[in-house]
Amino acid sequence: SCRALKLDEAKRYILFANNPAIAVKRFDVAEKAFEIVRRHVPDADLLTVWDRPHETMPLYMNAADVLILTSQHEGSPNVVKESMACNLPIVAVDVGDVREVIGGGRHCHIARRDETDIAEKVIKVLSQHQRSDGRSRIQHLSLKSVSKRVLGVYKLALDSKSGSN
């Protein structure tokens, strides 16, 4: 993935996959955390990716070593689920359903919205040089799994309607 994106394969990439100009995404916190990380991991680089074709995001997620999410508010951020599907380790603040999605995932951490705590968790992930087990943890969100559950709901509704006649 690094080669396809023309990225330096010797670097350790921290992916910030949001528009840094959107204040609620808190790029300022990500930048401060990165400054701390860089003091401990000199080959680290902050890779800020947004406004790219959706189909290229898995390339970035596979090239990166960790995703950071520092948002002030989120609902159910797709970037977290997509990162899990790519087995990309995640360091995220506790927003929306992020805790439920990454909870217990190997090399995935919930951090306080504090650049020092975020940086410490990123450094820990980078020092382990391993991918997460995210894909296996989000199988229940796959299209096949969700489709099966939706069809089950329709079948139950149809069965209960025909049983009432």
C-alpha cells in the first residue's frame, strides 16, 4: 500500500482520516499528540487524508500503522469500522459508538481527549508493530450478516401475520 500511494515505507504512519479544517474533528488535538509521539518515535509521520475517492481509503488504512480519532462529537463513524475491517489499530476518544465498535480489540484503545494520553497509546501501538484483530470483531456488521438479520425480521413479521389469520 505504501508503494501504491508513493509513501515512504520506512516511516510509521499515524492516519488522521478527517478534514482538519472542521473544528469538531479536533485536528489541533491530533497535531499536539503527534508532536509528543514524534519525540519518542522519530520515524513517525502524521498522514492526514480527506477528500479522496472512497475506494482509495483501504490503501491508506493498510499503509498506516494506527488511526487516531480525536473528534469532539461523532455518531457511528464509518472510518472506525473501515479501519477495523483493515485490521488497522485505533486510538480514539470515547465518542459515539466507538467504544462498542473497538472494545476489546487487540491494539485498539480508547483515550481521554488529552494529547498526552492519546500520544502514549499511539506510542504503545507503534512499539508493538502489529495489526489489530478488527475484521473478525466486526463480522456482525458485514453486508451478509446485516442482510441475514433484516431478512429474519421480515420473515418473523410475515410468519406472525399469517399466524394471526
